[in-house]
Amino acid sequence: IAFQYHMYGSTIGSAVLETSADGTSWASLWSKSGDQGNQWLQATVYAGGGQTMLRYTCVPNEREE
């Protein structure tokens, strides 16, 4: 799986790519958190055999009030 991501700024949270064979149990393949610079970056991740589902989750940083 190849994709690009852009994570810039002091309020950037985290991003996670996970895989599953059945949709009930998920394993992390890739994750990043925090400022990664003001540029598009490339990621290439290999999933194991039998994995049929992917999910990509982004969680913003909580802002302090």
C-alpha cells in the first residue's frame, strides 16, 4: 500500500493505518504523530496475507482552552 500524507502544524494529532482479516481485530501497520514538516511525504506499507480490510484514522490534537 503506497500513499502520501501531509501533517503540518502545532495542532496536528496522529494518523494510523490498520489492517484486519475480519473487521473485529485490528493491527497497526503504520502511524505518525505530530508535525512532520510542511511537505507531502510518501509511505509504503506491506500488509500480511489474509488481511482484507484497511482503515485509516486521523485524530486531531485537543486544543487547550
